[in-house]
Amino acid sequence: MKRFIAALITIAYCFVSLLPVSAEGVDNYDPRGSETVSSVSSQGKSGACWAFAAIACAEHDLIAKGYENETVDLSETALVMSVGGEQPFSSSGSAAATELAMASGKGISYESYEPFIAVEPEAAVVSEYKKNVCEYGLYEAKEIKKYEIKAAVKKHGAVYVSHYYDSKYMHGGAYYDPDAKSDTPINHADVIVGWDDDYPKENFSPQPENDGAWLIKGSWGTQMSEDGYYYLSYDEAELANFTVFDMGRAYDEVYAYADKLPAQNITASSEISAACVFTADTEQTIKRAGFMYMNSNEAQYVLSVYTELEKGSPVGKLTATAEGKVSSRGFYSAELSSPVKIKKGESFSVVLTLKGKRPSLAAMRGVPVSARAYISIGGGAFTDLADTSYQAAAPYVFAYADEESTEPCRDELRAAINRLFSDARCQKETVYALRVFANKKSSAAELKNALYLLLSAEEENDEALIISSPDEWEEFAKKVADGDDFSGKLVTLACDIDFDGKNISPVGNDENGFAGIFDGCGHIIKNAVIDSGNNEYAGLFSVLEKDSSVMGVTLQNCRVMGMTAGGICGKSEGFEIRRCAVYADVQGADKTGYVAGEASGVMISDCIADNTDNLRGCVTERIYPTDSTEPLRSGIWERCGEVLREKRGLYDKAYGISVRKLPKTGGVTFYHIVFGIMEERTFDMLMTALRSAGLN
């Protein structure tokens, strides 16, 4: 009888797991237009969809937890290069690879410090320093069942999913492949951010049997389907690897020997243990431990931390434990029962014990870490992996610690700032390092990140051009006009440039546009008269080509004149214009737009224009439909399909005040737009900022 009941329960569970069960009774969930989603990115010509999906999941979870807001933009390039491999931007990555990198304290940097080069991603230069930047920590990333997706999306903002993709099955923003089977090979990763149980099956072509679909945030930019989003039928048969990323604050130090694939499983009948012995770099407190699990069998785990180790052994004095249950593949971690203080040079161990029906220990293949990694089968004695036939380097076991004092990190950062302060290659990173250094509450992790970014800027030297004077700007403009489009290259503005009322030409001309990445680093182009001359398109840039990107630059007290005129560009067919500001007189004889005179296929986000009487709009052609020409007021805006919509209304010269509890900054914050760059500042800086803007 018991077996019969158990069989019925199993059948019921399997049936239910195939259904997209409603989360909290909600049949439709679409977060677009809210402050819970980050902007759509584009993987360009790369095969790194797996990294774009993982980064989107991390961004959404951080937004859901209040660590970041919807403008957060983490670097896919930094994650890809941290995962590594012979062809890092190919399709060879996976959710597991990203989990390992993040769990090892790698690969979570902001996009502004490692922008994605859409046209030539392989051209990225990422130093070992930058690979170790990790603004946040991964606490858990595990596969879930289909019936758990909706609740996970509501809690974490997104769920990673793998599936087969062929553009011939995409129809009007709806995707269904009738030929897919459960064993169809996977070739793409995406992000589930919502659902519609009643989405009509008639919207798909070919047509599935049932209504209902997942809302997918794609990674091919806003040109694709509905502003970069599309619906994926519930009937799609091959969907797999549903994974949730659970993020948190970064720890100051991560200890691990195994941080790369490939992996191998070492299986036991009922119990298996692994141990790693580490030595503390400084005086620290061990607070968390974790491990990778690459099996679907359920198991109970215990993580134990030992100090005062016995000679030649990974055990000694038991000082703390953490325990739990695993039921799917993924990364797991837990806070220890009590913090463990470790002195500099002291050895300690983390022991992972798994119990259950045929539990498997995940270990990295390779040459064993002699006298540092151990294994035990069935509760027996520990054996050095170097003395076994497993050919495993070390188990995927991690320890997380915080420094007892930040002074050593602060001293190291101070020395780097002093040495590189006048180095133009490091200007942006130096400014950031100074901010972190000046904040007495900066953690050791934050100080280390600032140091790594500074040292990486010195080492990478990957900028094609650094502009720091009016003459250098005009040389740049002429190079583009003469045919150097800077495709796949980074151009950086190192300081404010004042043209003192001088007439200058746009960068490029009607025939030769800019196709690279331009980072204004928050600087200002001011007091310039930009005239298109004999060309049609006038703007800071005449024409932005398909794969270009412009960010973080402001026009102040400038005049822009031409047939088709825009503050940032006369014409854009580019990838994106982001965090730019236009406080200028823009006049086009034919078309006028404060950001772009004419634009198509471009994502415009987080841009701002001065609210003047003659303001006519952000973009004059093809972004607005003919029946909607509302002007761009002070605020944060994003492109949605063919219209611009306001993400957050800000008034009084684009200042906004709100009360939010942000774990990273804390207390009362306000959003401050200074020449197009949005920052979060604490309340005690409010009056200073208001006075600087003349609002007191």
C-alpha cells in the first residue's frame, strides 16, 4: 500500500512539474516599464549568450534586493574573460562556468570599466587584476523545476534558461519550435522575466497546441522583436537548466583551489567527504563556506571549519559548521554557525561531507594540489588527492572571509593612487579609487576592487585614443572624417574640454561615421559651436554607425547647427547612447533632436536634456510615432519599441529625492544627475550638491 501511495505521489509530482503553475495566483506578470529590470543588452557578434543571461540574472537579483536600481549595468566582458578558455566569446560557456567564476570572487565588474565591444568582442584586453574584481558575491545558484520558475522570478527578478534557438521560428515577438524535443541540442541561453498564461497560441507561427508563454529578455539589443523582449511558448519542449542566481555583499577574501571547468564527479554509495587546507593571508574572520554540486541526487551536506590542524591532516579543532540539503546542480553556500578568527599565516581547513543515496563530490580535473586537498569515502580516513587515482586537482570547496583591518588594503591603494595619479590611461579609475579611498566605511573588498581596476588600467592600455585637449579632440574629429571609424576600439575623454566659443566640426561627416566605443567618463564639452558645414548631419558626432556606443558625455553651453541636428549626433544607426546630457542650443533646418537628429535601431537610455522653451524632443525621426511627439523633459528615459518613456521623473534641474534602504550605501539617498551621470549619494551630501547646482 505504501508503495502504491508513493507511486501516486511521484506521478502527481511529475505531472505538476510540467505545468507552469501560477505564482501567488498571478496569471500574467510583465515587469517592463517598472524599476525592477535592467536595460536590454546585446551580445553582438559573440556567442557569449550564457554570460549575458547570467549577468542579467545577477542584475535583476541585485535590484530585487535593493543593492542596485534599474540603471545597474554589469560587464559581460569581465565575466567572459574571468571564465576564460581558448575561445572565451564562443558558445562554449555555461551557467556552471559563470557560477564557478562568481563563487571564486571573479568577474562582477561594472560595464563602465570593461565595456563590451559588440563588433569585435575578442579585441577585449582584460588583465588578471580586473578578473579578480567582484563588486558582489554569489551566495547560491541552483537549478530549479519548471513549476518553481514563477515564484523565483517574483523573488529574484529573473531565471536563467537554456534552449534551442533558430530565427526562422521567431514570428512577431513570439517563438515556438514545433520540431524541438526534450533531447534537442541546446545552443542558446536567455532570461525569463515574466509570463502570460493566456498568451494566444495564434500569435505563434508555427502554432503550438496551447496558449501561454514565458516572457524572455533577450540579448540581441532593442532591435529584436518587442524592444528586445519576446514570448517563448510554454509548449517549447527542450527548455532546460532553469537556474536562479542569489547575490549578496562581496567578502574581502575568497579561498579556493578549484575555479575552472572541466569537472568530474567522485561518487560514493552513501557518504563522501572532501577537504581543502588554506593559509590566511592576513588576520581575518572566516564567515561563510560553500561548494559546487554537479549531481541531481538529493543529499545532506555539512561544511566544517577546523583550526589547529593535525600534522598531515585536514582535521584538528572543530570551530564552526554549516549544514543544509541539496537537491539539484549548482553552487551552495551558508553562513557558519560562528565566525572563525584566523591569524596571518595560520592554516585552517574547510571539510565538506555529503550523505545520501550515491552522493557525488565535484572536483576540478588536473594536477592535484599536494597536501592541500583531501578526500574520504564512507567516513574513512582522509587521503591526499595526490596519492589517489582520481586525477582531480581539488574539490570545489570555498571559504569566505572578512579582513580584521582595512588599513593594509588602504595603504596599498594609497600607494597606487600616488604612483598613477597623473597617468592619463588611469584617469577614470583614479577618480573612482579616490572616492573609495575617501569613504572611511569602504570595506576591504571595495578597496581591493578599486586597486585592481587601477592596476588593470595601467596594464591593459587598451584605449585606442585618450583625448585631453581641444587640439586632440579636433585631431580625433578629422581622423574619423578621413575614414578611420575606430571600429571595435575605445576612445576616452580624460577631462573637460572648453572650446571658448570656437567653431568646431562634428566628429566625422555624412560619409564617414564613428563605429567605436566613446566613453566621456562624465566629462563636459563646453562653449563650442558645432556646424555641419557642407554636410547634412550635425552633432558632437556627425554619424554614429551600427556598432557604435557613446556614453557619459555632456554638451554644455554649445550651439549645434545643420540640416539634421542633434546634440550627441546628427544621425545614429548605432548600438546605444547612454548617460549623456545636452544643455545646448540645437537647431536643424530640417530636423532637430536634442540627443539625436535622426535615429533608428539605437537604444537611448538614461539621457537628459535641458528643459528650455525651444525644446522640441529627444529624437525627431523614427523613434517617435507620428502621433506622439512629447518633448524630453528633465528625467531618466529609455527607449521602448518606437517610443521613449520616462523611467523616473526628476525635476528641479534633474534632481530627485527619495528614501530607500540600500545595503551598499544605506540611509536616505537621492539621485543626482550632474551632466548626465546619475549617482546615488547619501543625505549628508545633499546641500553641497544642491548649492553646486545653484539650487540653494
